[in-house]
Amino acid sequence: MRAVPDLLAALPTGLWIGGTAEPASDGRTFSVENPATGATLLEVADATAADGARALDAAAAAQAGWARTPSRERAEILRRAWELVIARRDDFALVMTLEMGKPLAESYGELTYGAEFLRWFAEEAVRVHGRYTHSPTGTGRILVTKRPVGPTLAITPWNFPLAMGTRKIAPALAAGCTMVLKPAAETPLTMLLLGQVFADAGLPAGVLSIVPTSDAARLTDPMFRDDRLRKVTFTGSTAVGKRLLAQSSSRVLRTSMELGGNAPFLVFADADIDAAVAGAMAAKMRNTGEACTAANRFLVADAVRAEFTAKLTDRMRALKIGAGDSDGVQVGPLISAKQRGTVSELVQDATDKGAQVATGGASLPGAGYFYAPTVLSEVPPTARILREEVFGPVAAITGFADEDAAIAAANDTEYGLAAYLYTTDLDRALRVAERLEAGMVGINRGVVSDVAAPFGGVKESGLGREAGTEGIEEYLETTYLALP
């Protein structure tokens, strides 16, 4: 692995537009900081509205040619990009740890997961199918074909800097769509490095542009009004997603929205408690809890609640906290002082209303944005932490008396992204899973994300699906040809 100064010196920091790295049109930059120290890592070009227009110009100019490119050729470019990301795995992992804060072991995990979208959709690119049939009335023939939606704006979050980009870029490119991607201001370096990889893989100029900015609205608002833009794909908070949906409605843009979550984690009395605790650690502490799929509300049968709480507390208390590039660290910093403040407020609100702190419950002193892994028990139903997305290392535990009560509590939220349940009764597992209002349900497992499975939610957790065989459909239009 390269030394940090050497890696930073080699990273691209300009806007990636039309196949070249450029400064912002007004020459301005913004700082990218290390959340473990608060120190600035690099200055990155700060895209303006004019830069966004140039990126959309490039995408529109490249669209027809990219759509005509044989699917096998598009697939081979994606495959080469996958190979190059794997070859530079050490660089990508360290960049993610430096700008986002996650431990190196988790960055390597994201590297493998995020890169796999490139390989998966390289394989899906050649499997876009239509259909041909006779009309049941006998009056004609029906030919159904698929074609790319067209130029797409992708807006990605900071918590998974590589995977959230590749999960959008790969299916769009496989389908024949060009894309302008705006990465989160907190973590633009990973995406700019990926732009370099795509250039090395032979992606034609203009097919993908990457435009980091400190002012998202300044950059994207004019794009929503531009009739060349045909689709918006966004991963982030429900509040921002609603605003983007409102903007999209004026031109009836195709949208994919992967929004917030408030996942319940149900533990029934017949569960293997040790397995449930291990699953809870994965569901809660992956990415320091900064994941939309993170388990937030732990609903535990009254008969086993004390045992589960004690064992989870022991596991959380034993975690090693520190800068992600330090040996043995399991929990890194939160992304910012603002996010740490939000977590602190939620914990304080819960304890003010009667919740008990089993471990943690406080920010850690010193540089960086660290918050202690926390277990709250006896959390009252009025606590905000049961209603709001936590995005931090806090497990809030409540009890339930029976199956119906557990399901009612689990569904008592406007969110519906992921849910988890632990039981040794297969009938119960299927029965409960079918009644949970969630797009994804983990049964006796604490991680649901899989490149080959559709990712997405119901209710206010979003629209559409990413990954799986379903993922490419988000970037395809259906055309019906009526034949005699």
C-alpha cells in the first residue's frame, strides 16, 4: 500500500468532463477533510452551473453513439474497468478510509462489493431482451423492444463512496445511457479516481462525467430544466429525495430514488441468541452504523430481552475505536461534526425520556468525529430515535409480547427499506417476512446487500430497484411495435 502523501499527490482533483480533467469554470475549489482528524486531505475543483451544463453537453453529444455501441463492446469496457479497480484495490481502499473514515477492512469489503457491480452489469449488458408474439385477437403481431432512457444525472451519498457510484454507473452504461455524476461533497476523491479508471478502460469521452461541488443545487437545478436530461437517480435522505421528485415532476423525468431507512431487527423468543447478536453487530455496526440498511430499532421478545441486551452490550463495549487506517480498528469516526451532533441529540432525547444507557452514550474526546458504540435499553415509544434514521453506532432496544405486536411495531414507520428477523421457526420466518413492510428482509442474517439481488424499498424509502437483473431495467425504455 502506498504511503498516504504519495497517494494523495497522485489523485485527480479536477472535474472529469468530456474525458479530460479540468478546473472549475471560476477556478474555485473546496476542501475534502479526513473525519478522523478534521484535517484537509485535498482541494477539489468546485463545479458551477456552467460546468454542469458542459457535462450535460458532453453526455448529450455522446448519447447516440454510445447507444449504438454494440452491447458486447460496452460489456468489455465495464469488464476492463472492473479489472482495473481490482488492480488498484489498495489505492481505492485507502482513499475511502481517508475521506469517509471507515476502517480499512471495511473499505476493502466495499471495494469488492462496489467493483462487482461493474462485472455484474458487464454480463447483463448482453442480456437485454424484448419479446415477439401474436395478438390474442388474431389481428396483428406485437414486437416489444428496449432502448436506453438517455442522458442521466446520478447523485450519490458519502457513506459508500465507491459502491453507490458503481451501482448506478454500471447499469446505465450497460444499457447504453450516458451519465453525469455528482458525488457527495464529503467524499469526491473515490469517484474522481474511478473516472480515471474508466478512461484507462477505454470509455469514450463524454459518456461519463464526474462533477463534484460544494453547492449541489447550484449545479443540478439547471439540469432539471434542460430537456436533454431524461433520468435522475439518487441515493440519500428521504427529505432530499422528495425535493428531487418535485423537481423531476415538471418534466416527468424518469426517476430512481433509494432513500432513507429505519430498519427493525426482530428477535423472537425461539431465536439462537448468539447468532442474533452476531447478526445485530453486522446489521448495526457495518460502516459505523452510517448505512440506510442499518438496524436501528431492536425489537426483542420480552422472554429473551435481558440476555440479548447483555450479550450485545458486551460485544459493543469491546469494539476498538480509532482512525480507520490504524491497525485493528473496528469503528471509525462519523463523517462530520454535524452528524455526530445529530446522533448525540437522538441519544440525549431518548435518555431524557427514560431510556437506559447500557454502554457508550457519548462523543469521544480529541480530534475527529468519534462517537462511542452505544446500547440503549428500555427505550420509550416517544423517543425520536425510534422514529428517525440514526446513521450512527447506536442500538435502541425495546421489547414485545407476541408476534402481532412485533410486526405492528416494525411497520410503525414511514420507512420501508430493510428489516431483519431472527427465529428458528421456518413457518414463523416466512409468515413474518410476508407481513413486514420492507423492500428487503434478512432472515437469520444481518447483511442483505447482494449485487445479484434487487436493492430498494417501499413507502418513503424510495422508488425503483438497483442491482440484480432488475437494475438495468431502470435505464431502459420499452417500445411496442404494432405489426400486421
